[in-house]
Amino acid sequence: MSVQELEKEQSPNQAGFGLTAWLRWGWRTLTSMKTALILLFLLALGSVPGSLVPQRGVEPDKVARLYEQNPTLAEWYDRFQLFEVFTSTWFAAVYLLLFTSLIGCIVPRTATYLRELRRKPPAAPKHLSRLPHAAAFEGDLGVEEAARRLRKLRFRVVTGDGWVSAEKGYLRETGNLFFHIALLGILLAIGAGSLYGYRGNVLVVEGDGFANTVAAYDRYIPGSQVSAESLEPFSLQLTDFKVSYQVEGDKRGQALDYSAHLKVNDSPGAPTRDFELKVNTPLEVNGTQVYLIGNGYAPVFKVTDGKGQVAFEGAVPCLIEDKPTMTSGCVVKAPDAQPSQLGFLLRFLPTSVPLTDGTYASAFPDELNPEVQLVGAFSGDLGLRSGRPQSVYELAPPEVMKKLKPLVMGSNVPKPLAAGQSIDLPEGAGKLEFVGVKEWMTLQIAYDPGRVPALVFAAVAVVAIALSLMIRRRRVFVRVKEGGTVEVGGLTRTEGSAAGFAEEFADIVKVLSAGEKDVR
Amino acid sequence: MSAEQLAGLSDLFVVAAVLLYVVSMVGFAMELAFGRFRPGKAAALGADAQRQAVKQPVAVGAAGSGGEGADASSAEQPGASEAAGQPRGAIRAGTVALALAWLGWAANLAAIVTRGLAVERWPWGNMYEFVVAICFAAVSAFLGTQLRHNVRFLGAFVMVTAALGLGLAVKFFYTAAGPVVPALNSYWIAIHVTAAIISSGLLTMAGVAGILYLIRGDGLSRLPTREDLERVAHRAIVFAFPLWTFAVIAGALWADRAWGRYWGWDPKEVWSFITWVAYAAYLHARVTAGWRGRAATIVQLVAFACLLFNLIGVNIFISGLHSYADVGN
Ligand code: HEM
């Protein structure tokens, strides 16, 4: 299994012009080391755009922005599948070729390896002094004794007339083969995961719950082999969400810890258990993982309409506008309000402070002095019944916005409201009350049947590559000459590792030349 | 001592380490400058003579005390057999430089330890701390190798790299001591980042040897032979590659706990992958006919460039999930 063997590339011309000859030549070329090298390069090179161009799976909003800002470029990117490099056909082509090449490499090598495993070390050469490592000493060491001592050093040993031949370091090839096989295993595990796994996101407000069904997700990305019924039927409720912040020093305002107190039912009839969900400690239910990936504020509002009836009451999750201060933008819609629907745009300030110019801002991300500022209030048809899906973070699409009647806007924006305070709308249109503050969290829920196999193969790969690179294959020969001279010779079969062997060889010679009592 | 005092002490230790590395670099440079020229090929010694040099100490060791057996290895080691031929002044400069390098190493270590005590966590939670640790790892790799094999010729270049790295960290990446974001608050930082730091340190040493390989022609030079340089680089990579593989996998395990997927093609993940593939390409190039030597060294340096870009470039130019990106925050 020398490199030369692997490098042997026969040109089809020599073998004749038949189809089989061409196929054989193609296979040889594909499985040659040089091709593997080039494919490795292509794989690395092909990954580069994956980090420079925004990827749909990772940053869909950036892709959308690029489409707005530079549609021609975006289209060209799309033409070459640069928004999804790692699932593109050309990337797949490279790694499939590489792995075909790898299989073409592994199979014959495994066969050679199995043959090697059973093969005995070769007979000792005549002149040991010509070997890269050689020594001689006087002594009464017999062939049998030399063989015994070498076996004790875990060599595989054969003996002959006046000579001993020993070899060890077979784990090197074992490691190499297992490493390359493990790479295949990792690829298969990843493939299985993307076919049979799913991933989804959901936002949960304090006090609310989530049941693991497709309909409950805000975003749901199933693998092609996942059916909606196969989702693990657990449910959870968010009882309390806490964030602690650094309150002093340079890092003031940095989050120190997030923790979500959950009540979990592993299955519909199962008893409820408590779980504290944190970053780095996901909840696991039968292989389905639940991760805490985001959080924010959800102030509670009460809208009373022009007729004095409560048209809306509840928590409204707000989008974070400024992460360091957690200033957030909220939208309240009251489609049930009479005589006309009401809509509000608000800004939530967790730690509200007045600025010198009369405006207000948040000074800290924690809710030390939570206040809500009314940015705009509108009446009119919000267009919710048009059947078109609408975002909860947007009051209405621009064309609908134009038709709404502004009640409060711009210069007549009032002072922010503290919890419990309310504001009366002009013209007796109604009243908005800021009731209190809750928090929301976003969860990622993922099921990936490939993750454990991938881990196992990865662990095999690490151990195997360490064996493959650290162990050297080495041979030691002993010749007992008449008159009591013992010659020892040694060589390594691994290029570039001769240096370290010199020490080991010296130790081996020491063990061989030592008297009986010195042998361990 | 209060946390602020410890943090201040840590900053002082970094400055001390930079100064010591610079002075040490001068010493190593003098050793090279006043040293003897070496022929371009080890083969100039004559294959027979070389084999003789290997064999004799073993024979002596076998017959006598045995203690000199280890000499056999140094005879094969880069430069060692020639050390005797060096002018005395050069050797002295090199010895002083080595002592200074150890002092700088100690200062670098002290900087990391005091920082860790000041912030009460593993002291590699941001770019600044990460680069300080990598410089420490690179110097450790050099000094550790130097304990067993004579690689003093690398000294000047490793020192200048470490001094520049620390300088860069202080000047551009400095972050006041403080807590990390919750995602970094995990025992995985000890496993994943430590492995990344150690392998980066080793790969930095290999990169330095690779650059010297290209600078040095095949002719007469004060630098060691190309074979020696390549051997140093290869051995460092052979150690570092499994460790880097492990670091990437530990990162995937951590991502599995923190972000809900073990691999998601975050820019840092992409570049770790590219770096890993590039070093795998180097290892394959070494065993491919016609690629050994210069071509393999170029592959190695491309891989090293990927590593550097991943450590520094990705944090600065590309935003991603990795929280290290808060440079100078
Ligand atoms: C996913 C891509 C691959 C990776 C990451 C990879 C990685 C490695 C590594 C790290 C080594 C150890 C080098 C050494 O022993 O010094 C190695 C050795 C080897 N690889 Fe690969 N490899 C890949 C694909 C392939 C392919 C496609 C082939 C077949 C053409 C191949 C053939 C070999 C051979 C023959 C060796 C043994 C070299 C020796 O014994 O010195 N590898 N590989």
C-alpha cells in the first residue's frame, strides 16, 4: 500500500481504447491521491463564498436586503446558488466526488490492510549494519531469548536460523483506515439528520405555553422524510423568565444569565415537571432538544374603545430596536374596537429616563423603570379581514396605513406611561392602558436523529487520526553471529518519523543487551 | 488582591512579556547573524558520514552506560550536529536569548493566570484574551520542542511573531477585564478554546518554519537546511492536526448545546472547516509524489493563512454567532 501503488495511473492508451479501459482509467484517476488533493482544495475553496455571501438558512433578512439594494448582483449570486452554498449542486458535486474517491481509496486499502495484518514480518536482511539504525554488542543472547524480549516489547516476531525479525505499529494503518471511514460516517449521519430531522422556532410569552405540533410553530423547517404526526408530543409552559445584568464597570448592561422556568409535560398524560432552561442547558424530551435562543419584553396593554368596552387586553411581544438598552417597538391592534378599529405604535423603555431635550430613552436593559411611549394611534380599518397574512410586528401594510386616520402622532406625542397609567385618545375614540410587563423568549426546537451517530463517528475520527499520525510502523532485526556478537538493525516504515525512532531503538538495544535480571 | 489590581497586574505582565520577547528576539537574531553558513543540502555531509553519526552513539550506549543513547536522536536533529562548529559568541547570544524567552514565557503565563483570577473564569472569553493565549501557546510550542530537539534557529522568528501578536492584542483588541456573555459561560470554553489555542500555537510554529523554508534558497545560508525546516513544520502539524480536529468537534458539541445545532455554517465554522481541509490537503500533499517539499510547504502556508484569517479576520470582517467578535467592546 505504498504511495507509488496508489499513484500508479495507467493511461487508457496503453490498455487499449475499449470502454472498460476508459472506465478503469477514470476510476483510477478519481481514486488517485492527486485527485483527492485537488478535490480537497476545491472543497475548501468552495466553502469560502459560504462565509462571505449571506446564506438563506443563516441570515435570510440579509439576503432579502441584498435583493433590495442590488438586485442584479443578487440574481447573479442566486444563479450560482451562492445564497445556499452548502446545499448547492456544485458543492454537493465536489464532496460526492471526494467521497467516491475516498471509497475507492478505502476498499482496496482495507483489503491490503487485512492481508498485511496476517502477514509475518519479513526475514532479516543479511547485513544489518546497512540499515538506518544499527548497533552491535557482545553477549550470549540466543535467538529464542531475543524473540522473547522483543515479544515483551509487543513486537510481532518471527525467528529463523540465527535471526529474529520483529515488527510493530500496525495501529497506524488501522487508525488511517478508521479515520477515512469515520469521515464517510459523519457525512451519512449529517445526511440522515437533514432527511429525518426537523427544526422550528417559536416565541412564548410568560404565562403562555407551547405544545409541540406543526401549527404551533412560528417557523418550521422539516426534513423531507418527516411527517407532522412524528413530532414528539410534549408541551411546556413558561412560568417565569429572568435575566440578570452586570450593573457596574465597563461591561455595565451586559447580560450575565438568562433563565426560563418551565413546567414541562413530556407527553399529554405525563406528570408535570419543573425545568430551568438556560443558554447551554437545553431541555431534552426523548431526543428532541429545546433551546433558549432569544428574549425580550412583552408589555401588557388594555384597550377600551369609544363605546367603553374592552376591545383588547393582553401581552404584546415587542421587537428589540436597540440591544444594549433593550428599547423595543410594539404594535397593538384592536380589531374589535367600536365604532372603528384602533391601532397603536408604541416604544417600550425598560429603564426610562428623561433626556435634556424633553424626549425619553432607555438607559439600561433591565426593567428598572419600565415605561411605554405612544408613538402613534390610528383608527380605521386595519385590513385584518382581507385574508392576507399580516405580521404581528407591523400595524398594517403601507397601502392600508395611508387610509388610517391618525389620532396621535408626531409633535403631540404625550409623556411615557408607567405601569398602571393610561391615556385617553382624542375625540373620545377610546383609552389605552399600560397594565404591566411580561417577558418573552424564543425557542429553537430541533430533532436530529443524526446527531448521536455523527458524534460517535467524530470521536472515532479523532482517536483514529491521532493513532494514524502518532504511531510509526517499525521493524527490528537481530542476528546472532558465531562467537557471541549480536547485531541489531532497525528501520521505520513511516517517512519523516525516523528521528524519534533513534531513541526507541537505543532502548530496544539496551533491553536486548541487558543481562537476564535487568529485563523487566 | 482585588479584581482590579489583578487585572492591572495582568496588563503589566503582558507588557513585560512583549519586552522580553523583543530582547530575546534580538539575541536569537545575533546568534543567526554571527553563526556559520550551512550548505543547502544535508546530503552534503555524505550519506555514509551521516549514518555513521547515528550509529556510533548507539553502539557506545549499548556497550557502556547507555546514557548517551539519546544522543543518537540529536545527531539527526536539525542543526545539533553542527552546533559544535558555531562561533562561541553566537552560541552565547543564543543561550541568553533562550533564557529571556523563558522569562517572557513566564510573564505571558502570569498575565493569563492573573487575568483568569481577576475575572473568575477561563481567561479566553474575547479576542484580546484569545490572542494573548495563542502567543503563549506558540512560544510554549517552540520552547517545548526546544527541550527535546535543537530548534534554536526558529527562536528569532517565533519571538517576533509572539511580540507582534501581543502588541496587536494590546493595541487593537484590548478589552477590559469583565464577565462574558451567557453563551460563553460553559465548561466547553475550557475544552474547545483550549484545544484551539494549543493547536493554533503549534501551527504558528509550523507556519514560521514554512516561511523560512521559502525564504531560504537551496544554497548556502545561515538558516538550517530546508529538510530540517520541513521536518520541524511537519512534526508540529502532525501533533496539531488531531488536536485541531478535536477542537472543531468540541466546538460542534458546544454549538449543539448552545445554539441548537451542531453545525450551521456560521462563518467561524466555515473557516474552521476550510482550515481543517487545507491542513488535510497538506498531509496528503506530503505523501503525493511530486508535491513534497516546496509545493507542500506552500499548501501548508495557505492553510496557515486560513487559520490566521479564522482567528482574526473572521472576527473583524464577518459577523456571526461567535461572541468573540466584540472586538474592543
Ligand atoms: C474528506 C477528505 C479527506 C480527509 C480530511 C483526509 C485526511 C487525511 C489525513 C489527515 C491523513 C493522514 C496523513 C498522514 O498519514 O500523514 C490521510 C492519509 C491518507 N489519505 Fe486521506 N483524507 C481525505 C480523503 C482522502 C481520499 C479521497 C483519499 C483517496 C484518494 C485519501 C487517501 C489517503 C491515503 C492513502 C493516506 C495515507 C497516507 C500515509 O499513509 O502516509 N484520503 N488522510
